[in-house]
Amino acid sequence: MTEKDWPYAAPPDLSAFHQLAREAFDEIPEGFRALCGNVAIHVAELASRETLDALGMADPMELSGLFEGVGLPDIGVSHPYPYPNHIHLYRRPIIAEWRALRTVTLKELVAHVLVHEIGHHFGLSDEDMHEIEERDA
């Protein structure tokens, strides 16, 4: 079964989805991957209620990814952060968005969400990334 068949069959399970995320990360240029340091990538079906409450969100389908940690520009001698940053990708919202879009492959969408969250690791805001995307479109 090819990815194009997934809208009509069962979508990839969490394990296969994690593999898509790993492949997307591995395809990021080496220089950027090196700057990611020890960023941990997690996949889950949906964000937890605790996470949604902390973000002031009611609908878990509205959150496809989340950066958790301290961005690189904010880490330094005066503000050390000894823990790895975390990127969370949420399978069900990404699958729903992919099915609605039908213009990109699932792997492309996973990569897009992953790169967006890595952008937060680099200190970019949502507005910064939207501006970059519009400029490059």
C-alpha cells in the first residue's frame, strides 16, 4: 500500500508515524541537525489534557506539534539549561490535516510540523516562521 492509499485505509500507526518523523529529521541538512543538539522528538496520538490546559486549548485536534524547552538564543552562561529540549508531534491532528489538505504527502506534512517546532528551538516565533513561509512561497 502506498501513502496515497492511506486516506482510504487505516493510517500509519504510531510506530510507523514515528519512523516518518525520524526520516524527516534525518533529511534536515546536517548543519541544522547538528544545531539541534540533544533535542528529543516524541510522537503521541494527541496532546495530554494537562498540556492543552496549560496552552488554554480545548480541542486536542488543534495542536499538531509542540516545542518544549528553552530556545537556543535564551541558553547561555547566565541561563544554563542542562535538559534536552523536546519536540512533540501529535499523530491524529497531523493525519486529519493531511487528509484535509490532499496537496502534500504525509511525510512532507510531518517534516513541515517538525521543522516548525525546530524553528522554536532556534528561537523563532510563529510569526517569524509564517513570514519566512510566505516569503519562500
